[in-house]
Amino acid sequence: MKQYLKNIVELNENPKSKFFAYFIQILILVSIVSFSFETVPDLKPETRNLLRGIEVFCVIVFTLEYALRIYVSDQKGKFIFSFFGIIDFLAILPFYLSMGVDLRSLRALRFLRLFRMLKLMRYNRAIKHFTRAIIMAKEEILLFLFVTLILIYFSAVGIYYFENQAQPEHFSSVFDSLWWAIITLTTVGYGDVYPITIGGRIFTFFILMIGLGIVAIPTGIISSALTKSVDKKDED
């Protein structure tokens, strides 16, 4: 029985597995559309009841799917704490947290329902290649993130010393300066906070040049890893 269910739940080429995969994908899309309609103001009570019924049905199916995936998994603990295991859990968590509790106090958790969109990643080969590429390049990405955090802090300290006396309302501390550092290094530049001193503007020029490089580096890392991932898949 376990092997029979495993052949259905886990994606493969047999018809029953394909039907199960398509069924789950359709339910994911239905639940996302239903969630979007729930945000429409002044809905009729009948419509809200219908949307609630759809939500309950989807959660029941997703819960059964989650339980089945745990049951058929050869390493249950590994699956539960895997990327897709966590996504499957987060996709159903808000519903059960809200049962018997005032929903108004848990509205902030409703965004977790969007994790259902990530469940679609399980059925997309291109996304699987991308996920595999991220795993292959995780050390380089972590190093890049570490260096980026250092540069952000360095930028915040630098602009603080240049602009603190001229604009104490915007650069009153290093922590306040972090906002400027983030939007500058990421080349967003909202324009709400900007330097007015000569030293601050020169410093900003160099930070912007570094920011352009920061934007390009992860693209190169992931592109290289993605190419290796596709090549490795073709070899297999």
C-alpha cells in the first residue's frame, strides 16, 4: 500500500501520479483566486460562505497530501524539515491557527497562505533547475550576502559621519543611516534621503559604483550554477 501511494503522490510518469499532480496544482490556483476574492470589500454573505467552503475543502486536501507525503517518505524527518516539507506545512498552518480563535488577532498570519503558490514549484522543471542551482551555489551566495551586509554597515557609518551635522533629522545615528545605505547599494534611490554635503556626495558616488557591482554579482553566480545544473541533469 505504501509503495502504491508513493507512486501516486510522488511525481512520475504514470497516469495516476500525473492526475494527482494536476489536481493539486488546480486546487492551489483555486485557493489563490479564492483568497484574492476574499479581500474584495462588501461581499455578500453567500459569497463569503462559498469562499469559506472552498478554503475548507482546499485545506482538507492539502492536509491529506501533506500527511501522505510524510507517510510515503523513506526519511520522514528529512522531508518534514526540507524546503517543500516546510512549504506544505506553512500552506495549511494559518487555517488551523484560526480555528476557534478571533480571526482579527491573526490577520497578519493570512499572508502565509501565499506559500501555497510555492507548492507549484514542486511541479515545474525549470524551477527545479533553479532550486538545484541555488543549492549548488549556496556557499558563494552566503559569502556574497555576508560581504553585502558588511558593505551596508560600512556605507551607513560613512554617510553618518559625512551628513550627521548637516542633516541630523535623517542621519541622527548609524541605524537611521542604514536605510540610506540599503537603497543606495541596491541602486533603488527613492530620493527621500540624500546627501547634501560635498563629502557625502562624493562618498555616495563610490557607493553607487559598488552598488552596481553588487547587483551584477549574484546574477553571475546563479547563472553559472544554473548552467551547471542543466548540464548535470542532461548527463544523468
